[in-house]
Amino acid sequence: MPRQPQPAPIDGALVINKPKGKTSHDVVDAVRHLAGFRQIGHLGTLDPLATGVLVLLLGRATRLVQFYAGRRKRYEAGFRFGFATDTYDSDGEAQGRTPRRRWMPRPSKSLPLSALGGSNRCRRRFPRRR
């Protein structure tokens, strides 16, 4: 006869600052091991190279994920133009010369597309019908 799952002793949310090099699943596994139960899920996957907030839901709070799915998220990134690595990510070895400084927008300001050398106008892909 299969064993009946026991209810989780804790219900709620846990906000974690995910370190670089760990997957979201690694963090969930570590919390499962520390908490002693398996009913733990997360509200979005972060790449192993990314750092940032990872929200975990515990126990009955995992049911709240249906209300969060599909919501808009905001990301912040730093760029180094004219720089490449052999793996095309931040973990690779530098190829060519290293630029002197890194460009990163201030988190409190949003940049218009024109600041990046683009245009604010939408260009048509197809000619207009006449």
C-alpha cells in the first residue's frame, strides 16, 4: 500500500538571494534538505550564472503559483560592448583586448531606445497596401 503524503509543517514564502553558480533547483533541494519536507517550489528559474531574488513557496503556499504565473518581471543587466569570451558568457576566457570600463545603466532610470543608438519609430517589415 503506498504511503500517504504528510502535510508540510510550514506554509509560507521564503525569499532567497541566489548565488552565482547554483541553479534554482539546487537551492530548492538545499531548502528541502534543511526543512525536512518536499513540498517546496519556486516562482521562476534563474540561470546558474545569474544572481538575484528567488522566491520559494512552502507547503500549501505552493498553490499560489497559479496566480503568479505569467506576471511581468524586471531584469537588470550590465553590458561590455566590444568584448568577447570563448564561451560567449561571463565565465569564459577573454578573447582580444579588454575594454577599460563597463557600461551599466543606473537602476532607477530607464533608458530610451535612442540612447542605445536605436530609433523610437517602428519600422514596417512589409510595404503598405494601397
